[in-house]
Amino acid sequence: MVVGIDIGSLTAKAVILNHGDVLAAHIMRVRPRPVESAEAVLAEVLNAVGARASDIRACCATGYGRLDIPFATMNMSEISCHARGASWSDASIRTVIDVGGQDCKVICLDGRGLVQDFVMNDKCAAGTGRSLELLAKAIGVELADLGPLSLKSRRPVAITNKCSIFMELEVLQHLYRRTKLKDIAAGINLSVARRVAALTRMLTLKPEVCLTGGVSKNIGVAAGLEKLLEISFKPLPIDPQIMGALGAAVFARESVV
């Protein structure tokens, strides 16, 4: 057995592979320190398969906290791990759009799952999961409900600010005007989709294209991106939020084969 651990800004993910099969995977909110997050998420996947840490032959870490995990035997960049994870899930994937908690990445890869080109935005949280989380909270809607609610709207509000702080003020103004929540939710998701689409257009997309990261589970953002980019995302057979951890596990497996 090998394990991949992805410590992001909002969530920690872990995947256990055994002979090329996913035995267990887990997602949880991060703890105050990366090592605490890594220990906790590793314990969850080990418990899921009734294994011990000594049963793990290799551990690859990725994400923001990858250098702070003492029990990891290796580490790889998020970009490489998302590319490898998506390619391992579906060999036809050639472009990965990863929208995480505090950054967004667009990655072009070859048939072996190796990175050919990428662009990344990590300077502002406006087009990320953190932004969606803050704005959903501002209007009193659960983050998981933001996507379904937005699809009920026919008149999305215009959110023109590009800074997440001013976006929140703009959203609150719509709330005070008693704008329908579904229209505010649609405006929020469309605003994030536009930010991601602008970054994506910096590269030439190669089909098939998939969406990964926590924001991939927001059907409003996903639908907005498909419309803006005039594409259809290829559904992945494995939870798109664990692609980084899965890619890390694949690298760990390759290190011991």
C-alpha cells in the first residue's frame, strides 16, 4: 500500500492505493498546522481499511503543507499531482482546470499525464473556493447549496468587483435591496466562473478537459465555465476533489515499483 496526502488551504485529502486500486479516500477541513492535518487525514484512511502506518510502503505529500510532513517519503507539486491524478483516472484527459480553496490552476498534459504547460493564479482569492465560502456565508446560504440555488435563477445579478472584499460588500448591497437569493447566488457563481475563464484563456485548451478541486462540486460554477468557454467537461470516475492526493499516491506507487 502507498498513500498520497494533499494539504490544501481549506481541506486535507488522503488516498490509499494498493496494486493500482483506490482502497480508501478521505477529505476533511485542515487543522491549525499542516502536520496535524496530515496525521488526522492519514488516520482516517488507515482506519477505513484496518491498516497501520507501518503497512504503508511510501507516502507522497503535495499541497501547501507538503514540506511540513515528516513521515512523507517524498513530495511533489500540486500541479504535477493534479495532472497525474486526472490522467490516471481518465487517460483521455489533456487539460485540467483545478479550482481550489485559494488558487486556480490550468494545466495542459500529455498522454503520460506529464505537465506540458500551465498557468496559475494565487495572488487573489476572488476566483476560488474561499471566495465562494465567504460570499455564501454573507447571504446565509450553505456552501453546498450555492450551486443548486443558482441554477434556479433567470436573472443573475451583476457582481463587477474583482476583489473578494469588495465583492462581499456588493453582495450585501444586493441583499439589503431584497434581491432574490437565487439571483445573488447565480451572480456569485458567474463572477467566479468569469475569473477562472479569464485565466483559462491564457492557454490553448486541449480536449478532453476536466474540472478538479473543491469548486468542481459547485454545479453553478461548472455550468458557467462550460458556457463561457464553450466546452463540456469530461466527468471523472473518481471524486474530482481528491485528484491531487490521488496523483500523489500514483507518484508514491511509482517510487516503489
